[in-house]
Amino acid sequence: MNGLIILLVIAVFFAAIWFGIRTLKRTMTAAAESMSSLLREGVETTAHVVATEKRRMSRRQFEYFVTYAFRTREGSDCNKELRVSATHFDDFNEGQPIEIVYLPRDPSISATREMVNKVRYTPPG
């Protein structure tokens, strides 16, 4: 009986790892496809920072977010929340203009021009 419980626990553990890896792979693939589209089809514009937020994730861990707003060339208003590193968080202030790149066919996909250029000019490795 104890052996069966141990096997069941091991099976559940490996199933959780397998599902976690699949989810991570799907997320990374979607992010890579979005960045690839931004590199090929992206349009540059100026956005403005509308909010900055430091969120407590645990007792000692925080995550940092910047929300920016922009208008597409078709006149639609869009917002995007971007997770940033702690070292870059203080680079953003509410009202500050920032250069971004967005997809005209799907403006919900956007990134700072700095992020896009970093990918564009990073040699394959």
C-alpha cells in the first residue's frame, strides 16, 4: 500500500513538471512570435507612462510594472502594462514620453523601442 502511494506521488510530481514545461514552452513561443512580428511589421510611436507600480509578491520579493498609453495611427487609444526589472524601474516616471513599437494589426502587442532594438541588434549566439 505504501509503495502504491509513493508511486502515485511520484507520478503526480512528474505530471506537474511536464505540464509546467509545456506551459512555459507555449508562453516563450508566443513571446518569441510577438517579438518577431514587432521586428518585421512594427510601427514606432511615442507613448506616455501613465502608471508605475511596485507589487509585493512575497515577504522579500517585489515585481515592478510600468503602464504606458499610446494612440495608433488609426486613432485607437491603447494601454500596455510592462513588467520591468528593479534596476530599470526608476527610469520611468508618470507622464514621461517613451518610444515604443506596436503591431498595427494587433496594437495589444507592443514593446519599448529599446527592447526591440536590443533583440534586433543582438547577434545570434
